Amino acid sequence: MAHLPPDRRPIVISGPSGVGKGTLFKMLFERHPETFALSVSHTTRSPRPGEQHGVDYHYVSKEEFVDLKAKDGFVESATFGGNMYGTSKATIEEQSAKGKVVVLDIEMEGVKQIQASKIPARFVFIAPPSEEELERRLRGRGTDKEEAVLKRLAQAKVELDYSKTPGVHDKIVVNKDLETAYKELEDFVYAPLA
């Protein structure tokens, strides 16, 4: 049974790599079944083993992506490592029409694009307790080479600085303790309409 929040605008969740965004929105989805839908992005990259079309990403050709972008079909898009990624307006509209509250997991440039697009949304930033703690978590993953860790940390600094800009985010949740951070996120999502 869906337990819909009073405010049904899409929720844009951003924050640096390693901060625990994925864990937090998975908890939101598990504790409120049938309520939320994670916006599935379009990408020109090939599926990795185990990834499914329409679940992890909508995999499209470069031509299809460029065509959709030219038709103003994306609320935000970016290029990383030679691959294009984007959030389509149709995806958000489809899920909203089904009565779901759409959750978008987007990086900083995407947040700026959505804000510029004037699409009504709520913006949440998930912050680490400190840069040191974020570094510890990223290194603790053990999946990245030193160069990649340093790159992620440099990007995290930029994102953290940006998050301090007044008026950019409706809510900043510091993920020090997972359950506390989750409660803060949930309270924000389910806040009564002002």
C-alpha cells in the first residue's frame, strides 16, 4: 500500500561518491513500498554484466541520445568518460502519472540543470560527517586505485562547497549515523505542506 507524502514533487538526491546515497534511498523504497520510483537514466554506455535495460539504465545509441537531447527530451544530461548520461522528462512524467514520487540520484551539474529548467522538485544533499570520514569510506571500499580516490575526493570538495550555496538545496542530511540520517531524510520527504 502506497503511503504518499503530502508533497509529491520529484526528489533530487545528490552528494559525493561514497556518502551512502544509494543505501539511504534503498531504505526509503523498502520502508515505503509502491510509493517511490527511482528515475532510470538514459546512457550511451554498454550494459555491464548483470545490468538490465530499463532497470539500471535505458541503453541507447549515441544517435538516439543526441536526437532526444535536440528535442529537449532531457531535464539534465552530462558526459562522463566518453559516455553520455541523461534523465528524460518522459521517464519522470510516466512514473508521476502512475502515482509514484520520483527520486533522482544526480550529480552536481545535473542539479544545476534541473534548477535552471524550473522543473518543480525538492533538492536533498547527502553530506559526509567530514572530508576525512569520506576519504576513509572511499578507501575502505578498496575498489578504486589511488588516482581514482583522489579524483573522487577532489570532486567531493567541489560538491561540498557547492552545497553550502544558500538556497541550492532544500535539505542537507549529514550521514554520520545511517538510521539518524534516514530518519532526517524521511521526515523531510514526508513533511506536511507549508
